[in-house]
Amino acid sequence: MPIHNSLRLYTNTDTFTLEPVYNDPSVVTENIVIQRSTGEVRLNAPAGRVLADEEVMTIYGIVGFIRLLAGEYMVVITDRTKVGRLGEHDIFKLKDYKILPLARNNLALSEAQIGEESSYISLLHSHLQSGQFHFSYDYEITHTLQRQSDLRGNASPFWERADERFFWNYRLHTKFIEHTRLYRDQDLSNFILPIMNGFVEIQQSEINKRPFTFALISRRSRHRAGTRYFSRGIDAQGNVSNFNETEQIVVVDSAPKAQGMAIPGSYTILAHVQTRGSIPIFWAQINNVKYTPKLQVFDNPQTETAFRRHFEAQKKLYGPQLVINLINKKGYEGPMGAAFSKQIAILSDPQIKYFHFDFHHECSKMRWHRVSLLLDHFHHDLVAQGYFKAEASRYGIQRVYQKQTSVVRTNCMDCLDRTNVVQSVISRWALHRQLQEVGILAVGEQFESSEQFESLFRNVWADNADVVSCAYSGTGALKTDFTRTGERTKAGALQDLQNSIVRYVKNNFMDGTRQDAYDLFLVYDVQDVASYPLTDTRPLHLKAIPLLIVVGFAMLTACAIIPESILSSHVIMFASFWIAVIVYAVKFVLAHGACYVNWPRLVPLGYDLPLNQYPKIQSEATLGTAEVELGWKNE
């Protein structure tokens, strides 16, 4: 039975009651009753309603439950947007939500805890508002079509069959999942809605008067998730940061067959999958407010084991790996390339084919057409790789004609800009072969001749780049002018400059909070302890230094607009004083840059940070000790 697609939530002082909404009154309904005082959940229990004080709202799914200082909160979907339709299945995007406390008040919390609780709620809101959360009630959105075909005949509920890597709200649904596993007569599966974080675009198009559906889905892994500079490399379990699985799908009505017409309502589906992920070794870029953060490759004894675990898991999921490394072979990125190549050589796995393509060198001076060299290098492997092709109907996948046998794994430093350019080129190559096979294109014909679809293809891939980039770096992707137009432009370069500046500001001064939002949603358990990790305990004078820069520029602006000669001696002295203040403050900030980075506070980063930094201050017993180490006192 599909997941309930619409629920009525009845709220009173004692309970939350959830009932599915059916158009057919003959359908037997079920309900869930949640006791607000204890959090106890029961299926088909008496609601015990008090109609006089009961509130009713329609919701479209349950995101899950999270425990904070004041107790549990239930997150529900209050509005949704239909993204499109894949075959017989509707795909939705979360549009609005509510965070509902089970406890009726915060009387048990101290004043400090109430402030901390408010900060946690704010983090939840920021995460839910900034994410790209998608779901379906009858389509397994966490799985590629090929994995869905492998699951045919599996009668397990959606949440149990879901790919846990992309089941973004898995942790929040632990309450319902554990209840279902514990009580045989209390199956809450129809209320457990897996939500995927990533990108979904579904468009109708046609070429040569043959209509078809074109879709692109990028699924973001919940393991080692986070922001650009606070989530890098690999962990001991083999999970890498910013791992995304991207599936390009074509759905076309089945053409008449030689022996008669196709099965009524049947359609052909074709899909091609690629992956991206951080360089799978232990490394970090350590923020210090400089434009290019310090790069550190860690000499970790677990590197070989973690590296092997990563690729063993990838081969099990996708088959042999065609690994494309796009970082620079020399300069700042050089040590990363050398470390990656070293681990590939140590692993010496014939099922892993590695190619280091120095993107910036090969495509310098706007020679972006040279990306095609990658296609030449892996041509035989890409042909052998193939793609997924099957026939489906309203009853699901009926017949599988072929499967994709390997996958291209692409990375640059961030797995954003260069990576997306290369992935779009590879998907273009695969799509030509797919459209030719189903007869939409003639053999040798290219879809570039269809201006409408060419524009659609470019813009969907550019939009995908922006969404994946925003989730990780805080801005849209760079180099999307090439993806959208097929050429590098000066306007695109200026847009990249703007995005780079915004990235710098966000990555240094805002991303710690964004990382905390990821961690709170995905991994962090709030504990009722005496110290509150979200509190900024830096000394007051340290916090005040940036204000001197702001005040200084304000004073200089005042000098320029006061109704007196700007060259008068006292104006010059006044301006000189504030210029000196600004210079001093800027030098101080640069010298103690790590103190001004917005570091995450909930989950340790896993590496030692520089000495002169804010996290170090928090750990000191006295301010005086920190001052000596930071060089603030006279020597």
C-alpha cells in the first residue's frame, strides 16, 4: 500500500491524532495517536478527543521527530509543490512545514536553556528552508531506476527498501521505525515518508515530433554531509563529503512492435547514472579568513583502509569505477592529486580505472571543447558501460532490456563546478545514444539541431549545478555559462567573480552555523548539560575588533560629506586617525584569522585547528592563558 499522501492532524492539549484522508468513504482508515506528555505512539488507539479545544489541519506527510532540550518536536509538511510526473508517479517538493512541540511549554527550562532551545529551533528552520527536499508517495525516489528493477518482488515497505544513503530524514523517523519493529500489530509504515535532499527537474519535450519526458535527479548522501570547508575528504567508514548520485532519465511511449501494438499504457524508460564525491583521503582546508585556506593532507594510518572501504562500497553499488580527477596537477592542488594517485596505485584494483585530467590546464584560454578528450580516453569503457533500459507500465517495471554495468566517478576539489561541466558532457554523450536507440534521433543525428531541447538540456544541467553547489558552498556554481550556452563568456566570468566573493564571505563567516544545522538534523543528539555549545564565549574586545573596521569606514564617509573643506587640517587628522584604526584592525583580524571564522560548534571537525583561534579559547580555563597564547598581551 502506498504511503498516505494526505493526513488530517488533530491537536489538543493531550494528543496529536493523525488520520489519512480518503476520497472514498468505504476505505477503512487507520490513525496514529501520540500522547504529548509522554511521546507514546499507538496505532488505532482511541483518540480521546476534546472537540472544544481541538485544532485541525491538513498535512502532506511527516518529516519526523527530533528531541531538543524541551523534549520532542514533530516536523510535518503543510504544503508541497508538484515537480512533475515520471511515468505514473508524481514527484513533490517540500514547500512549507511546521515544527510542533509535543511538550506544551518550556517551564522546566532555565533562562539559559530557553535561549539555547531557541537557537536549536532556528537551526532547524534554516535547514528546512534552505534545502531541496523531494518526496513521492508511490515512487522510490531514493533509488535509481536500475535499483528499483532489482527490488521487484520485494514486498517490504518503502522505508525499509529505501537507500539509506539518500533517506535524508531517516534519523528523524527513528521513532516510527523502532515502534514498527518492536510491535508486530503496530505497523506505521504507511506514515513513514522517505525524503530525498537534492535536485529534481522533470520536463516534457519533443524531437522530430516524438514527445518524451526528460528528467534529472541528483541525490545527496546524508553521510558526511555538510558545508564546503567543514566537510572534506573521507571518514573511517569510507564515506566521502558531498557525495551525489545523478541520474538522467528519458521516458518515451512504447512504439508499435512488429508483431502488433505495444502493451496499452506501457512506456520505455532509459537512465544513465554518474557519481561525484570528495577526494577519498583524509584532508582539509583550514579556514583563516584568507581567500585560499590552508590545505592539509593528513598522514592518517587509516587512509588505506578507508580508501579501500570507499571503493569496495562503490563497486558493490555501481560496478567498476571510471575515476576522473579534475584538480590541478601542480601548485596548491598538486599534493592532493599526488595523494590520490598514490592510493590508487596501492589499491591496484583492475576494476578501478583512474584518469587525472588537469581541467584548468587542458581547458585554459577558453578551450573548453577540450573536455571531449575525456570522452576519447574512456570511449571504449563508456560504450561497454551502457545504460539502463526497461519497459514499464502503471504496475511498475515489466521488463529489463539492459543495465548499466559501471559508473563514472568525477571529482575536483569541491565536486561542484568543474565536476558538473564534465558530468554534463558525459550525459550528453549517453543521451545521444539513448535517443538514437529508441528512434527519436536517427543514427548519427545529434539533438543539438533541436534548439528547444538543446536549450532545455543545457539549462536543466546548469540548474542542477546551482542546486548542488548552493547546498555545499552557499552559492550557485561557477562556469555555468558554459553549461547553459556551450561557450565561456566574459559575462559568465564576472558572474563567477561575484559568486566567488559571496562564497568567501559565507564560507568564512556563516558556514559554521550552516554546518551546525546539518549536524543537528542528521547526527547530533541534544543533551541537557551545563555547557551550551551554541554560546559565543569569545572575549568582548575580540568581538569588537571587526566593529572598529565598520566604524572606521563610517567615520571616513562622514569626513567626505561634512560641509567643510575636506583638506582642512583637522579633517585630515581625523581621517588619518580612522585610517590607522582600520589598518590596525584589518592586520589584527588577518593575524588572528581563525578567531573570526564562524566555526561549527556541535560536532568536532576531526582535526586539530590552529592555535590562535576561537575554539581554543573556549577550551581554556581562563582568558589570561588564551591571551598569552594569542599574543594579545605585551611581551
